Amino acid sequence: MATHAEPTAIKAEIERVLRRVRPEAPEIDVACSGDEVVLKGFVRSLADRERAERAARQSEGVAAVRNELIVAPVETPADPVYEASVESFPASDPPSWVGSDAGAPPKPSEG
């Protein structure tokens, strides 16, 4: 059973816990209405989403948590070597400027 606490105190407590547990989580918005907490924003993983909800549920004065956090993984920077290999696929084809017939269907024999 949750004890009575002011929504501003609940919000401050949850934000403090979130900063301690996940310092890179400023994208989480905490809204309180009475003893109900709503979490909105973006997190990097399902584990981060669950961790934020657990932190909110364990805070004093919270009776209910509505978790509206969206999992949006951070994209990794492109690897130029990988990108070059994809652009030149298949690597066995000779460049068009060499004038090679390699890989071309055989020409019908004249005869």
C-alpha cells in the first residue's frame, strides 16, 4: 500500500532514482497525478524501460505506474569499410572500364 505523498515530491524522488540508476536517461519525462505516475519518452532498450518502471513503482507514495516509454535503440555510426563492400558487391565482377568479358555469357560460336 502506497503512503500519501505530494505529486511534486514523488516526481522529484523518481527523477533522482532514475539519474542514479541510469544517468543517461534525461529523455524520460515523469508526470504525476495524485499517486499515479506516467513515464514518457525514449529509452535504449527493453531492460531500460523495465528498470525505469521498477524505479517508479518502488518510490514512496506511488500506487500506479503507466509506462509509455518507447524503446528506440541508438544507431551505431556507419562503418566505411562495410559500406564500401556493400557498394561494390559482388566483388568478383570486374570494373566496366577494363573491357573484360569475364562473367559475361559465352558468345555463340561462329561456324
